[in-house]
Amino acid sequence: CQGVRMKLAAVWYWKKASTILPSWRDGLRAAIEVIGENHDVDYFLDERVPSVESHYDAVIVWGDSNCPFLQNIHQYQGKKGIFLTTNPTNPGNLFGLDAIYCESEPVYQEVRRHGLRAIKAFGTDTAFFTPDESVKKDIEYFYPATFSPWKRQSAIAHLGKNLLCVGTLQPDGIGELEACRKNGVQIEEGYFPVERIKEYYTRTKNIIIPAVHGSERTVLEAMSMNILPTVVPENIKAHSYLDEYSSGVYEYPRDFVLKNYSPQIYAKQILRGIT
């Protein structure tokens, strides 16, 4: 039960996890920190498939339905779950898990369609992403995303110097980067401290998301900063948050996030799946 102190293994099977996650202020990290106030949490941040000892009460992994680590935890006797980043392409690998945490309504519905135990669980670090109205809004449009074809910077490059694009260059993203350069877009390429991303959110009038999938974290971060982002309708996962927001009564976008997608709410949903 939730009143019993557990020992939890949190696994990020990701190449750059050990260097990025210690300073990464996303909702999952914040939610696990909330869980850590009452439970013991060990982090496994490695691109190799880690070996998690059997004495953990629960193990959770961040990944997709083809994550190699799933082969390990299927043999594990404790509770087990996955934070599903996309629709399952191999749902058979998910059977036997106690919880499939879904970051958006479309993913939640797709997981349920396969007869799996879906739990809608996502959020942002509302204590970190806080608005500061005293800061001058001198950035017209901001788009934080890796330079890659699926992020579609080229679709908004016509905004020119009014647009700031910040992110790493992926091997297939040179065309997106060049489209921005050609149109005079403000560009910052590389990994940056999350404090700088927060600064850009604070100074930004508009967040614009042309990607046809992904960017759910950006949507909630922006809303937590009291910015209602512009998202292309084709991006049904990211757009689902705007649809949910518009169906309620909230004075500010941040009110919506605090009520539904805070680290505390996220942590409660995680515990629901493994207790």
C-alpha cells in the first residue's frame, strides 16, 4: 500500500542519460523526487541494459515498447512499469507489466485498445517553470527542439529574425538548420542549461510548435509559464492538452497545469500503478 516505504529502481535506458538527467528539470524527474520523499529511489542512468537487483519492490523504465530493458524486467518478481513515450509499435512486449504510463490522451487510448493496463501519467516541474511577469517579453516566437525533420523548423523559418530556435543538431537535421539560417532565424545550437531555456520561456510572447508529433513536454512547460502555445492540429498528442484546457474553466494556462499535471499529481499516478 502507499503507506509502506518502498525501494524503487528508476531506469533511464538512454545514451546521454548520465550526463543530462542530473540537471534535467522535466516533470518525470520532479515526480520521482516527490516519491523519494516517502520512498527510497535508486537511479540507473546508462545506455547499456542495466542489471537491477531483485530486492527492489518496483522497477520503472522510461522508453518505448521495443526497449531492450523490458526483456530484463519481465523476469522480475516485483512490480514493474514503463513510461511509454510513443504509441506501442510492439504491444506484445508490454503484457505482464503492472502499469503502462501514458503521457497523453491519444497514447492512453491506444494502450487501452490493446487490453493493457494504461494509466495517464505526465506532468511538468511547476516549481521550476514559473512565470515572472517583471521580465520584458522581447522574444516574439520561441521553439525549443532538436534540429530534425520531424521537428519541422523549416515550416516556421519564414518568421525570420522574430523566431528563436534552440536545440541540438541531429544527424538528419542539417536541412532544418539551413532553412533557419537562410531566413535569418535566431539560432542557438547545442545543449544548454535548463535555466537558460526557462529564461527564454520567461522572455517569450509566443511558443510555436510545428512538429506533427512529440513536443508534449514543451506544451506543458509553456503552459506552466502562462503561455498558451500554438500547435499544429496534426500533432494530436501535443494538441490534446490544448483541447483539455479549452474544455475546462481556467483563468490562466498555469492553473490548468497546477490542477492536472503538477509533479504531485504525476507522482500519485505513478504510485497508483506500482502499489
